[in-house]
Amino acid sequence: MQQTEQSGVNPAEELIGLGGLSVRFLVTGAESNGSVAMFELTVLGGEKLMAPAHSHDHYEETIYGIQGFLRWTVDGSTVEVGPGQALCIPRGAVHRFDNDTEQDVKCLCVITPAAIGPEYFREVSDVMKAAAGGPPDKGKLVEIMLRHGLTPSAPAAK
């Protein structure tokens, strides 16, 4: 695989850490003429997604389970995705995930078209590192999400 990232990093050789999550890109939009991006997502046992539930209007996201079970909430409906199972999240659907088990989870995420890439995850990782183990700056996370085409969902009224 050739190095296509502006930074000279081969995305498949870069593991981007996000607390209890990690992302490794297998295909970026630069490699697919913008048609698809694909990354491996690992979620440690017991990890809850720190980012708010969100949607994206410019791409679909398809999840394919490789190891363990990840609980996804999509437009208020809950579904577990495990090995050999797939979930397509349509444009505009509000979604999030959590690992409610003690087992680490690994899944393949496919973005069509390739509207998001490693840059998004690198920026989020930087905010998490700056928090030094404390809660990340939510304002900065929301700004990064919006800039990369993710729309945070408003919290549900209690």
C-alpha cells in the first residue's frame, strides 16, 4: 500500500487511540477516489462512547462485526452487532454505540462515500490527550464533529 496521507503516514500502519477505542484505517478516500473509507474499530470491554449520539447527512456507515458484541442505538432502536452481523446506518440517523460486555469488540466500519478519514480521529485523539485522563473539552469535540460532517444530537429532555 502506498502512502497517501499528507502526513506521509500509511493509514493502515497507524493506530489512532481514543481512550478505550482505537481506529486503524484500511482504505481512505484518497485511495478510493472518494468512493469509500474503511476502518477497523476496536472498543475495549465496558467502554461507553464519549462522543454524543450523532448523525451524518453526507454518508452511510455500515458496521460489520468481527469479534465481540457492540450495542448500537440507531434512531431510538437498539441492536447488538456481533461476529458475521452487519448494520447499515443511513444518512441522517442519530446513532451511538456502547460495549456493555467485558470482552473487547472489533468491527469493520465502511463509510460511503468517503466523507470522513483519519484526520477526524486524529483531532479527537488530540483533544482526549489534552484532557490528561479527565473529561475532554466537549466544545472542542463538537467543533471537530461539525467540521467533519457529524451533527451531535441534542440530549433527550428528562
